[in-house]
Amino acid sequence: MNLPQTAILSLGGPCPIPGMSPDSEGSGWFPAFTNDGDDISPTSEIARVGLIKTRHLLLSFLRKCVFVEGRWKEKPRKVLFFGFSQGACVALDLVLGMMKEEGEEERIGGVVAMCGWLEQGMGCKCSKKEGVNVMVVQGTRDPLISVAEAKRKEAYLRSLLADPKNLDVVWVEGKDHCLPGKDYGEMQRIMAFFASHMALRNIKLEAMSDVYEVK
């Protein structure tokens, strides 16, 4: 995605995958496999605890490196999350759990979750009245998440949001478990979501010595 006037930060998961090199083969966001290669259920206590640990790590990173003076501390709504599969689950969990210990909240612009949902028991109830805007993109031929299962997860996610109308689910006919492809309608919906939370600056106009910004 070529987004103008946008800084993009790509993060890797903190959880090593048994038998894989984190540097060359990737890592996970919370435990999904045992050392013997067996699946760990995403609804298990191991996965839930791992997800919470990841949430704390990401919150710490955001508060130390993103929501700081001179960056996006005063404009957190300009920050958006994008996650795929397990990363989508983490992005959803993070955006719902973004509260400071003092009770204050950083309210970002929104999150796009691609082929990933929160499992039952994951996440937390959004306490801020205005809530946060969420888009989930789901394919009708996803081998990991059936349409029926996705609809159950959709109902659960809506129950966590302050306003269920803040969730927009984009169903893509024929899409499997993958990142955005050649479907124009899919990409158009995603780009429209980002555009609704971004503002382009007129650099040339700002550079003119005889033009002053009125606030």
C-alpha cells in the first residue's frame, strides 16, 4: 500500500516458533505451537497469557516511542493499526486494551484486521464512550475460519465495542487466508478506511513565507 505522507512501522512478533528462525522464517505474537510441533489452542490459557504479555510489550513500545513529545502524543487519532491473521487478533486486543494505569486512554484512529479475530475470552470491553473504529476483512473461502465461525466471532467482537456500529466487516467472495490481493473492491474499502482517518498537508502552501496558519 502506497500511502502518501504516512510513516509505516512494521513490527515482528515477540514469540519464537519452535523449529523456525525468527530472523529468516518469522515469529508469532503468542504461543501457537508446542516444542513438538503440536497446535496450541488459541482459546487455551497459554495463548491467553501470551496475548496479554504481548499487549503489555506493545503498549510499552507505543508509549516510549510513538506517543511521545514531538510525535503523536497530541494526535493519537492519526495512528492506525493493521494486522494479518494472528497479528490481526493482537491488533484488535491491543486497541481495546489501550488504557493507562491512571485510567486515561490513548484513542487511536482505528484498526484493520485481516483474516483474524479475537477468540472467546480474549480482549476486553471498550470503556470509552466514543469507542474506536474497526474494520475486519474476511474471505468466504478461508480454510482456517469458516463463514459460520467468523460470524460467531463477529458477534463476540461487537459485544466488546462501545458501539457495535463501529465495526465494519468486509466479506470478500472467494478470498482465502491471505493478505489483500487483486480484488479491487477489497483494497478500495481498506484504503477508504485509512483515508477517513488521515489528512494530507499542502507542503507547498506551508512553505510560502506570506501564508500563515490560523488555528
